[in-house]
Amino acid sequence: MKYVYKGLDEALRCERPVDLPISLDLNRTDDLVLWLSAVRVYSFGMMFAIDARYKDPALSLSLGSFDGRPTFTHFSAPLLLGLGFADGTSVTTAQKTRGLLLELRSAESRSGSVRGEYLLVPTPPAGPIEVATAWPQLGMDEKVVTLDGGVIASACESVTQLWEPKRQPKPDLTSEQVTYQPQYQRGGWFGLRLD
């Protein structure tokens, strides 16, 4: 870890990550496709996106945590995702692992498609990263592909700290200090369009 923070929110706020041009096909059936993209490396971990497309737009796909429900109606069961590292450790979305965090931070879905953003903490060690996926309820068998962890580990050294973390008390705003109108420069780009 290159920088020290008092929590995950502070760490995410204080760094500009390194974006890597990685797009990796993870798994595929005749009706369902999964891929990994949008890899952003921080000094303390990484974020990445997983996209899924399903042939039938009537089904709402779920990337959330597996909760053991045996049946599903118009929502799918969650995707099973796991990462295995060169040092022998691993983490999955199906079970918490001590010392490692793999968390779905956000998901956006539309008819038959979903995109989720995952956070992995800490940064994986250099070496190959196994990315395992399975979606049995949708007919997708387990598949493991390999991601180059060396690229991620080296990108970690190029992360920029935006500012030193500093805790400040929340401002005590009175109603006169709260502005409800957008503030912009008169005569500028926004001014020409909003005035």
C-alpha cells in the first residue's frame, strides 16, 4: 500500500486511479455473454466492471450477492464470481474471506443486460489472476480465464494521490448559505446555454 488512509471512503476520495485498457471475455453460452472491462487501479486495490447480456430481454439479471434462494421468477439468480491469486489466496462473491474484500459497489440493469462495478481490496499480488465465473441458473457452466496481475501490480505504483487525507467537521450551513441554483461563470459555456 503506497498511501495510508483511515477508511475505504477516504481512500477512494483521495486518489486518482490508473485506468488500464483491459477487456477480457469471461464466459459465454448461446444466450448469455460476460466480459470484464474498465479496470481502475488504486494504491490499495482495484475496481473493475462486469457486463452481462442475455438473449431474452424479459429477464432482469442480478449481479448481487448469492443469498441461497432456490427459485427465481423474472429475476435471475446472482452471478458467481471468484478471483484466485498467485500467492494461493482467493475470494468469491458467494462467501466472505478474511483479509480480502470483493464487493459489488454498484449495478445498473436494463432489459436483459446488467453492468456491475466491483471493488477488490487489497491490490492483488503480481502474477496471474484467475477469474472464475458461473451462472448455473442461466445454463452457464463454470469457466476460469486468466488476467495478467503483473500489469495491475505495476500500475499501482503510478497512482496519484490527489491530496493528503484530512478529516474535517461537516459544515454547519444555515438556510441562507445553501444555494439551490447552479453556479456558473456568466458568459462562459454554461452561461451561454443557461442564461
